[in-house]
Amino acid sequence: MPVTNRFVFDSFALIGYLEDEKLSDRIEQLLRSARAGDTKLYLHAIHSGVAIKSRSEFILSLTRCVTSVTSH
């Protein structure tokens, strides 16, 4: 079954998630959905630097998620 849910993350989404802001629960939900293969997430390479500088464990989690999504 093809993935129909697709989202593009920008730096505001990543920073909001890292800072546990208002919509961080929604971002986490999308990350989990992508990990399960139900959602495709996109992130511009420029925005990935935000996560690296903010929290190294998050970028590891994001990398696993992206790897999981791209392998489907």
C-alpha cells in the first residue's frame, strides 16, 4: 500500500519539537508514523543542521526515522 501522508519539516518544526513547544506532540506523532512506514517525511539539508546543533540524540533518532522511511 503506497504512503499517502507526506510532510515537510522546517527548522521551526524541529526547534519546536526539541524545545517541547505547543505542537511538539504532533511532530513526535509524525516521527513515529514515519518510523512505522505510514508517513513520508521530508527535511531540507539546511534544516538538518539545526537538529545537529541542538541535540545529538535527536539527529540520531531522525536519521533512523529517515532511513526507515526511505527504505520502504
